[in-house]
Amino acid sequence: MNQSRGLSLLLVTPALIVVLALFVYPLFYSLVSAFTDRAGSFSLENFDKALELYLTDTIFTVVIIGVSTALIALVSIAIGGYLTLGENRRAVAMLAWLYRWPLFVPFIVAAQCMRTFLAKNGLMNNTFVSLGLMDVASTQSFLDWRGIIVTFVWKQAPFVTLMVAGAMASLDRSTIDAARNLGASRLRILLEIVVPQVRGTLMVGLILSFVTMMSVLSVPIMISGGSPTMMTVDMAYRINAHGDYGVANALGFISYLLTGAAAYFYLRQSVRERSA
Amino acid sequence: MRKLWLLSTALAALALAAPAEAQQRVTINVMTAGDQNMVDYITEFLGPQFEKQNPNIRVRAVGTGPGEAGSQKIWERLDAQKKANVAAWDVDVGVVHQTMAGQMVNEKLLDRYRGSIQSGSLVTRDTAKNALGSNVDGYVMPMFHSQTAIAYNPALVANPPKTFDELATWAKANPKKFGHNGIKGGMSGQAFVVGWIYANTPNSQQLMEGPYDAAAKNAWTPAFAKLKEFNQSAVITPGNAGTLDMLNRGEIAMGPVWVDMFYTWQAEGRLAPNMRLSVIGPGMPGQPMYYIIPEKAANRDAARQFVAFATSPAIQAEGIVKRFNWYPGIDAQHVQAHLDQQVWNKLFKDVSPQDLASKGKPLPMAQYFKEILEAYERQVAN
């Protein structure tokens, strides 16, 4: 008993060391640096500066990611719902094949594509103009907050859909069939029978998306140059232009708090699932 | 037997290495800050050319990464070796930005070599003497000068503005037709903001040459208020490349760009050939990169030979101007003889040497520069 315990500790050590050295130590170090001024003593001046200059950006970040998360929920429920309840077999097969594609496209590539797709005289508007749906003078650029949201939703919705559609497929079909026999419409079945049963999975998918989007630098930096912008851009800027790790880490700390809140719900959800 | 061996070795040495002093082969380490194109310039062009002329010297190029951070790494290396009392430092030639060059001179890390190389007398521009407020006279040779300018689409703008004031009026009359990339998306936007401050504050000379005065920033408030208003009718583009892209797609008619990037894009067919450039008054900033030789470079003589070669008119013409579209580090008139008229005309078609001399400004002193960026965040972006 004792020996096997020693052995298992030994086996776990390398992984533990990696986690400590590459994750816990840098995390701790950046937290300390967030609360230290340039002279090296404890202070909140980094937070003062972060809030003074970047409060708008922080709010902007939360709003953008909040809206993106809500849209991702809608899109993934819609796609997942059609895959589960759709009656045209060919359409279902095609959708199932298509919706996963963005999963294999990295954020930076998606951002690069959107940059030429959503521009004022970009691919999308040019197509509309050449189809005669729009006039050249009335085109407008979507390379601002809207572009960021479009890219996030395009990139993350398939990920959540993958999870949600899986959960929907493994539901007990008899509840759906029973509702159908009683004459419920497909929309009603989706909203009142299917979604409540996959709520847990949907939550987890959305939380993971939220945390992922919080950390993306390439999309806001490539799509929108204007201000307000997202916190990741500010962090990169503090380091690249000012060598100011203090304020960058203070911003990092604020985003830890935001993702920490999301992680709390995630853990609560998974604990509940395990005990159920 | 022994005699014969000696004789044959001597003959072989004579045959292999023409100059008598060239028996010993040395390798010099050239460390360069900046993007990959800087390393490419040395490994693909400068190094091979130099080795052809100096068969006993090999050139090894090391890149330390883009931006000021790359220069910072070279400084860290020299600083560490100085503090450890190393007798021969392993960096023979460095290529650095202005801020770090000033700091290295102030900390006595550099060799004062300019007077001892032939091309040293070919550079008279003030950037060879003053780096953002630090006196670097004698310690540096400019490798090239890069310059920002306003790129414009002549199909949309017949008479481009000639000053920042005219630009402000133009932008008001043509809303959303001028684009710049702010301060977080790259240097061309930062340079535009600096140019705006030079144009709209009374103490611009002090910002470039010092002395540093912590109260100076108070005088910028009206200029930033004006810039905030200006931004209302401008477009903020995503990055240096974003400005060029939008210009090319006809979404904006004007925007600040780096001249070398502009020409490189045109040469690669990524930017319409009819686009033009103009450096507007009172002036727009640019910056050189410097060749430096550390105080205790292991191969000092070879390093000096290398820098002399790199800053010779023929190499500046072929490498810096023709291949990379930069402005020469040494004075342009020395380079002209080595260029065919067509290349010369292309480089100076829109921006004449006189324009460069009168409107090419340095960036502000490092401390002011940071304060300008931060004041922009506080007063314009928020």
C-alpha cells in the first residue's frame, strides 16, 4: 500500500513540476508584478493606470464577448436543433459536413480572411454591389466591433455546436417523438424539450468559448484598429511600446477575474453533473 | 624533408590567401535588431559580398527580434559581458535603434570608430551625431534612414495637402477619407501622431533635441484636443499594412505610411502603381538604424572593415536603396553616382532630397515619445 503510494507520487511528479514551473510560477510572478511599482515595492499604481486608461476597453471587452457568447448560443442551438429535428436528410447531411469547417481554421487566419471580406470595398460588399443589391456609395466597413463579433461567432459557434449537437443526438428520442405525436411544432420541441435537456452541455461550451475569446489577440488587433479596443491589444501594446509589464499584468489580473468568474460556473456545473 | 614541407605549406598559403596578412580566418558576429528582412539583408546580400572581398573573414548574422525590444536584447548582452569583466565581447557589430544607441554610448559600451573608417566622412546628417537627445557623435554609422510620409491616391486627391493644417482642413471637407492606424497598430500611426504634435505645439525643437522637461507635456493639451476632433473625420485603420490595404482598395484616399514599405509593396504588385507620396510640413518623423561596434569587440579590426564596407557608396546604392527601398545611411549625393537614373528617380520622385533635409524629422527624445503616446491614450483615445 505504502509502496504503491510512493510510486504513484513519483509518477505524478514530472507532470506536477511542469505545471508548477510553466503555469503556477509565471502566474504567481505576473500577479506579483501587477501589484509592484517600478521601484519594487507593493503598490496599486498599475491598477490605477490600468483603470484610468483602459476602463472603457475593459467594459468594451466584456460587452463584445458577452454579445458574441449570446450569438454563439443562438447559432449553435439553431444548427444543433436542425441536425436533430431536421427532416430533409440531404440538408442535414450537408449542414453536418459544413458546420465544422471553421474549427480547423486558426483565429489569426480567420481574422486575416475577415479583414478582406468585411472591408468597405471588400469581398462581401463588392459581391453585393456587383449583384446590384447595393450601391458603391452606400457600402460601409464592418472592420470595427461588428467585425470582431462576426469573427468570434464564426470561429466559436462550431465548437459549441459540436458539443451541443452531440448531446442532442444522445437524448432519449422518445420524448421528442411523444411531443411530435401530440402535435408540437419543431420550434416548440427544440425550445421546450431539447434545449432544457442539453442546458448543461451548452453552458460548458459557452463558458469555454468565453474564456478562449478573452485570450485572443489576433482578431481585435487585425480587424479593428480603432478605440475602444480589447484588453489583449492593450496588454500587447503596454509591453511592446512601453516595456511596461506592470500595467500589462494588472490588465491580465483583471481578465483573470473575469475568466475566474466563468471558471467558477464551469466547476459548479461539472460538480453538479458528477454528483447527479 | 622538413624543409620541403615548410616550403610547400608556404606556397599553398600564398596561393590560397592573396593578401599576406590574411592567414588567419576570423568570424565576426553581426547582431541585428529588426524584422527578418534585416537578417536577410546581411545573410543574403551584405555578408556574401563582404566575404568575396575579404576571404579571410566570415560573417555570421544573428537576429534579435523586431522593434526596440530587439535592440534591448543587444544591449543586455553587452551590459552583461561588461559587468562580468569579459575581456573580448562576442558581438562584433550591432545594428540597433536610436534609443538604445544613445543608452549604449552613455554607458560607455561602444567603440568610437567613425573617424577611423573611410566612409565616416560621408555622413553629415544630424542623426549621425544625435540620437533622440543623446550625443552619439563618432560612435555610430547610419545603416539606412526610413521615413514616414503621407501616401495618397492621385485619382481621388488632385492637390494633396502640404502641411498638417491643410490636411486637417482637407479631412474635415472629406470625412472618412483619411486613415491612420492610431498608436497601437504600428509605427506609422505613432509617427503620424508625433508629426501632429510637432506641427501643433510651439516647443517641437525641444522635443527632438532636449533638454527633457517634465512640464513640457502640459503644452500639448490643445494639440491633442485638435487631434481628437480630427480623428472624428478620419478612419482608424488596422495597422501599417491596414492603411496601405485600404488605400489600395480605394476606401481611403490618404494615410501615413513608411516610405520603404510603400515602395516594396508597389514593387511586389500589392499596391497600385499610381499611388504617390508626400512629406508634409512642418515635417514628419523618420528614423535610422545604426551600425555600432562594441568597445571590446573580439574582432574589432574586422568589424570596422565590415562597417566601412557596408556604408560604402556602392553597397549603400545596391543594397540599401535598390534592393530594400530604404534611404541611404550616408549622404545621398555620394550614393547617386552608383545608381542608374531610374532607381534614383523612383526613390526621390515624390520626396526630393531637399524635402528629406527640411521635412525629415527625428522622433522625439525617448522620454517625450512615451509621454506623447500615453497622452494620446488619455486625451484622444479615451
